[in-house]
Amino acid sequence: MKISINWINEFVDTTGIDMQELAAKLTMAGLEVESVETKARLNNVVVGKVLKCEKHPDADKLSLCVVSTGAEEHQVVCGAPNVRAGQTVVFAMVGAELPNGIKIKKAKIRGTESCGMICAEDEIGISDNHDGIMILPDSLEAGSDVNDYLGLPDTVMEIGITPNRADCLSMVGYAREIAAIYGLKLKERTFELKETDDKAENYGGVVLENKEACPTYMARVIRDVTIAPSPVWMQNRLRAVGIRPINNVVDVTNYVMFEYGQPQHTFDLREIEGKIIVRNAKAGEKLLMLDEKERTFTDEMLLITDEKKILALGGVMGGEHSGIHDDTKDVFLECAYFEPKQTRKTARKLGMNSDAAYRYERGADPANPVKMVDYGAYLLQEVAGGKVCKGKLGEYTEPVPAKVTVTTEWINSYLGTSVSHEQIVKILSDLHLNPEVNGTAITVTAPSYRVDISTNQDIAEEVARMYGYDNIPTTLPRIDADSKPMSRLLTARRDIANQMKTLGFNEAVNYSFMKDDFLKLFDDEAKFVKLLNPISEDMNTMRTQVFPGLLATIKFNLNNGFKQAKFFEFASSFIKTDEKLPEQRMKFAAAVAGQFWPMSWAAPAPVEPFFALKGVLENVLNGYKIKAEYVRSDRHFLHPGKAAEVMVDGKSIGFIGELHPAVADEADVRENVVLFEVDMPELIANATFQYKFAEFSKFPSVYKDISVVVDCSTASVDMINCIKGTSKLAEDAFLFDVYSGKGIEEGRESRTYRVYFTASDRTLTDEETNGQLQKMIDNLTKEFNAQLR
């Protein structure tokens, strides 16, 4: 937000304060000043009168003007399309240097001498407008100093506001802060509102159907306004804070909003039929908004309507047709308090950003509407010639002030400071927090505009920022020598992450939320936890699985030319339950796109990514002595021929597989992706963290190969389990060759298994191993209709 020091001076006198010092003090008080712009006085720039304006003899788009500065007349060549004889203008004489760096000199333009320059707003540094020259009121005297009229000099600061400091979205808010920092007196705005005998109730009323979302709605009726440009002092102040003046009625609402942080809205009274009704929308209702876009509403959104039609979206923006027109005569002035969560939810859902919503969703002053509706009416009375009808319309709900009790000892203990009791009381008094002292206890009654104060910590923060963060001593944190060790889950996560990095994987950190339409590709919508207030439409659902985030990461990398991607992630999944909170589980996921090994002349022979990633997973599990089996999986998002459940003691702890081509196509992933996901609590439950030495055999092992023909649909893991279960001497077995084709009937294939035999007390003989081998063949024949090849 931008603030104008000239405007601030209406409420606190900053005379003698260095602006750079003020910027530093505001920043240290928690209000970060991002830039300081000095708008200096204009030298040799005066009010001018255009006496003549003729077409330039040698240029179609230039005008030849004669400008009077009172005592002298100057010939000027001007390229502005709106210059006319009789206008009062900003005139830069020869010798002037403008804020944009232009030095005014005598010059010849298309052969004609030009002595000076008629200025546009951007050329004198008061706005970015370059549509044409700036036109001044005819009442200004030629040759008079233009600086007073333009509000120069001035200092404009741009300040970054934290979401909790809604009170600092106004000039008054910053005036309070400056007064507290420098111990200055705050000035109050006074005004005299003149009401006519015509009663406002003759022109309607207000009905609040949803008082939770809108507990206060005040209105005034102002008749016989004249739509015209607002006074220059008001235009100058609005321009200084980055607002383009429109007309006196609209400018008044913007002026009040930037001065006091209270949004207002004006309706053309003739467009209102009957009473104003504040109600929830009916699903599907629509309105063309002031930004010329039609919005469709849902039933949780708040509308401002009359008895026949919709007028505005409460707290966000008005409708196109009910606003102020060039021929508006009577104005209905709205000044309300809208509940922050309601406004924020509506604005986010519709993707709308407005100055009003920005303030309401952070928490406007709930006590402001009563006074501000009068102030807005007063300004319309003064700058638009309006006649204010007698009385206010609407309802007002008195806000309940927050009371917080703290002690000096607690504040100092919490902050690590030694601020005196008296100094703390003074700081809180300077901030208008109304401290009441009872011994060392201090009870603070927060003013209505400080909606951010509700806890002891909030009071400590106020003391800290005014005492000075740089005055708080730096100390080392206390760490107990007998601090608790990391949990096994965190230890395993750290160790596995290091292991994955050594295997060439990059760790990803993705948001916990994603778009529901994307998540539907992988899981049942009944499990989804929907967000009531999503950051955006693409982040409206908590993830139920971790790997979809890795898919999005891989897709981003593929789209940016990185065709070989290997990622892993540790993150929580969230499953909807009947309880208040969802079930939250830590998951470990990894995904590979493209070839597992990068392209290189020295790289190993091409390897199937599924088996390479399976090797990575087995490597991780073996580190914790977990023996997993891989059973065919029927998960719909995985390739039916390359998918397996990771089974430990008959229970699935995760899955591994290649992404189904149809799902990959819907997800717009254009490379084969292999992935796995494992439940970390289940992994920990089956892990061995204490390792004991087990004596290994001193005698050589013997291996034998078995080649059998079986049905293609036979699970290899079942055959391996059969082989190993036949003999205690079978230390290990694995499949190393598969053949189908000539010599093998259709629907069957030849598989060759290598079996390792080991004994801890002797060297095995061929007779022993051949006998065990024959038993294995017999069992395979019996269990799987295997035929020895």
C-alpha cells in the first residue's frame, strides 16, 4: 500500500522528521517500507493560460499555441490531442527541469520555435497518465505557483502489509503508528453534516437476512448531487496512492477507504426498487459486475439486492448497472461490515481482487460504518453539492472488544527482555490499547480497529516492535543435554533420503493440495478432503496419495526439456473419515520417467525402468531387513502387466508399477512413468533397527538351474516361493530367463530359475542337491502344471 505524507499530516504533524529515518522506524515496527519516493517542488513551472491554439503549419499532429504566464506570452509547439484555446494548463518555462529528467530549452520543432512545454500528468510526476495535457480550473491565476495546487512537495512510501495488520490499510492507521513511534499527538477529523428535513426512510430501508456474514449495514441517502470531477486536492491525494480519479462521487468512496480503511459503495438511487436486502445468493444467480465480467454465484455467497434484482456482491464489488452514471442525481451510500472469512472465501472462489475485498477479508473496523457513513455523506455534500436526507438506514451490531491480561514478568520472559513495567504501560498507552494496571498485571482492551489482538502473544508483539527488535538481546537457544532422540520414523526418513540421493534421485517438495479433477485419475472422490478456502481452484483438495505430486513435477520437467527425471518425496496423505479430522499418513514415493540410466557411451546396457525402480525399492527395504513379496496389482491407474502390490507378512504396505497409458494420456504425461509408493508407518512397523551378527556358512554354495514350461499367467513370485519352500537348503532362487515362441505352445512360456543351495555344516554333494532339485520340479508340476523342458 502507498501512503502520502501530506495526507498523513492531516492526522499527525511530521514536520522535522527525516523521511528515511521514518521509513526505517516503520520497518522496525513491523511495517516494511519497500520504497520511498520524493515528489519535489517544481521549479519554473507555473499556471498558464492558452490564448491561441492553431494547427502547426508543417505537421498535422502538432499544434502551435500561445501561452500566457501573466506578465509574458510564450509560443509553444504542443503534440497533445486535447489542447485547446482558453484552457488553463501546467506550463514549464524555459529553464525548468521536470521529474522525468527533461530539461526545458528553447527549441525548433518542424521549423517553428517553441519556448516552453504544456505538461501532462506523468511529465510532472503526479501520475502515469499520458493521455493528454493536464487541464486546470479556470479560476487559477496565470503565472501563479502550481505547486500548492498540485500538493507538492510530498513523500510517498510503499509499504508491505502483513495479513494481520488490517488497521494499517489506511492513512489514519499509519498516523497512529507514527504518533506512537515518535510520541506525537494524534489529530481527530471533525466535520459538520447538514441534513435536510426529507427523511431517508422515505426512499427505502435495509433488511439483513444473514447477520453472521453482515452484522452491520448502514446507509445514507444523498439527493441532488452533481457529477463532476472531484476537487484537485482530492485528486492529488488519490493519485499519490495510485488511484485514478474518476468523478466526485466515486472518488469520495475511494477517499474514505484510503483515509480510514472503510470501503464504501454508492448506488444510483433510481436503480433501487424497494428495500435493500442483504441475503445469500441462490445457486446459479448471475450479475454483470463493474469489471464488465458476468459472475455466477453459489448459495454461500452474500448478495446486496433490492426487492427485484441483484445490485452487488457483498464486500467484493458492485454491479455494472446499479452504479453511478453521468446523469445520476440521487445517491444511496452503503457503508457496512462484512465478515472476513465470508468475503475471503467468495473473492477466492470467483478469482476476484478488489480494494474493498482486500480490506474486508483481513478485518475492517466493525465500529467504523456508523461514523464513516456520515463522513462519506459529508464529503458528497461538500464536493458534489448533495443534500443529505435526515437519518440513517440499516442496522448496527456493537462489536465486543477483546480483553487480554498479561504481566510484566510474562512479557519479559516471553521476549527475553527486561523492559520496565512503566515502559510497557506507556507503549500500550501510546498504541491506544487502553491498558488497566493492577499491580504487575496489565489488562488491555483492544480498540475495535485492532482485530489482530486476542492473545498474550499479540500484546508481547506490540511491546517488542515498539521497544525495538534491534534492542532485544541475541541469545543462544537452550538445548537440554538429555534431549530426546529423533523418532524412528524421522530417522528412517533421513536415512532413506540420503540413500535415494546417492542413487541419483532428486527430492521433491510439493504442496499438500491439488486439483480434484487431477486427483480423480488416481483415487476415489469419496476419500477427498475438500478445502473450504483454497488458495486457487488448482489447489482445492488435500492429496490422498503422494505420487500425483511427483507426476506433476515430472510433467513440468519434461515440458522444459528434461527428458530423464528421477524424483522421490516424503509427505503426508489425507483421507476423509467420519471423524472431524482426516486420517493422515506419511508416505514415501518415487517416480522415474524415461530411461533409468542417463544417455552415455559408458552407461550400462538399457534396462527396463520397472525392474530398475523395483531394485531401488528392494535396496531400501533390505536396509531394514524387510523381505517383501510382489503380487500382481489391479490398481486402475497402473499398467495391468507391470504392476505389483508390495506385500510384507501377507499385508500390502504399498505398490509399484508403470503408469497406465490411458491415465498418463489424461494426465498429459508423454513419457513412460514408473513409480512406487510405500506407507512409512507400515515400513517402520516391519523394520529391524537393531542388527545382530548371524554366522554365515564357511562352505561353498552350489547352484542349479530349473527350466520349466508354464502358463503365461502364472505368477513368478508363487513359483519362487514354491521352490524355496521345498527345501531348507535352498538359500535363494530367482528367475533369469523367459522364452516363448517356436517350440512352445501358445499361451505358455519357458522360465528358467537359478537355485542356490547352502549348508552351514558341510559341503553339499550333487546327490543331495539333485534330489532336492527333483522335489522342486515335482512340486512345480503339481502346483502349476509345469512341464520340465
